[in-house]
Amino acid sequence: MNAGRLIAFEGLDGSGKSTQLERLAARLRAAGCDVVTTCEPTRFPSGQRIREMARSGQALAPEEELRWFVEDRRVHVAEVIAPALRAGQVVLTDRYYLSTVAYQGARGLDYEQILADSEAEFPIPDLVLLLEIDPQIAFARVHARGSEIEGVFERRDFLSRVASVFDALDCTYLERIPGDGEPSQIEAIIAERISLRLGLG
Ligand code: TYD
């Protein structure tokens, strides 16, 4: 049914996903692909309220938090991802359902259940690029970026728990990328994987 391709970038805050997503988008466009870039939390009201909540430092109950992220994803899929896939475009998203699995899993929810529910409801990505870095480094980078972004999802112990869930995942569509090298080196590794697994670029 889906003519396009769906590629998600995942990783801890500070893992360099956004930079690598932009680089891959530029590379694929140069190779003639019709690329759409997007992100979660979204720019829609459902995503804006999540960002506001995170910035306020006020944590919701984990179940409520899960509902907010899933609702935002429903909007994202309906408004952006599904139409782009139907149109045959290559969609690059900065975070997708494995973020919910790892982050809300780290908040104490059953991550395997979140994964099963997500795979049942949402388009399964053709590829997820998981940028792996040490949680200590992730924390230091986020901290160095500035003060007010250190919201509820970015604390040190919490990021370690998120990393543990990412470590435990075993999905066929998950590709682990060492995230601690030079950006240009990481870009080259991603380009190689994309070409091998999807024949793109
Ligand atoms: P992030 O990608 O850091 O957004 P930005 O840098 O543009 O503000 O996402 C915000 C936070 O939301 C991040 O710490 C991870 C968290 N998050 C979840 O906890 N669950 C989810 O399902 C998603 C998509 C994000």
C-alpha cells in the first residue's frame, strides 16, 4: 500500500539525530529523492502542549504522558506521514514510536506492550537509525545547550534508563549507529546503511 519509504531517527537527547537527519535529507535530495522531513513531538497543537509540559518541569503521570505522545502521533501519521507515503515520498522523521517505547518505558510502563501496540496501530518504518551514545555524554551535551531545555525527559538517571530500553530492543528494522564519532563519519555510515538496506542514495 505504501509507495514511499519511512525512515526514523532515534536516540537520546543530544545524540545528534537532528544534524544527521538534515545531512541525510540533503544527500537523498541530491540523489533525486523526493524527501519530506518531520519530527515528534509535532508542530501541531498536540505536540506543542507536550513541549510546554516538558519545559515546565511538571511531570504528568506516565499513563497520561503515554496518551499525549500517542495522540500526537495519530495526528502526525494522519496529517503528514501517511499522505507522504501514499505520494511515494521518502519520509525522514526525528523520533517516532521507538521514542515512546524507550522514554515512557523508562517511566515505568511496559515497553514491550507499547511496542506491540505501536506496531499494530502505526505504519512500521522501513528503517530506524538509532544513534547510540553514552548517556553521560548525552546529558552533558543537553546541559551545555542551555538551561531551560533540561526538562523532565533529560535528567541524567532518566537518560540512562532510556538507554537501557533502547539497548534491549530487537526489531528487524532497527539499525544501530555509533553516534560518538565525527559528524561526517557518522553521515557516511548512515549513507552506507541506507544504500544497503533500502537501495536509496
Ligand atoms: P526532542 O526530540 O528532544 O524535541 P526538541 O529537541 O525538538 O525539543 O523531544 C522532546 C522530548 O520528548 C525528548 O526528551 C524525548 C521525549 N519524547 C518522549 O518521551 N516520548 C515520545 O514518544 C517522543 C516522540 C519524545
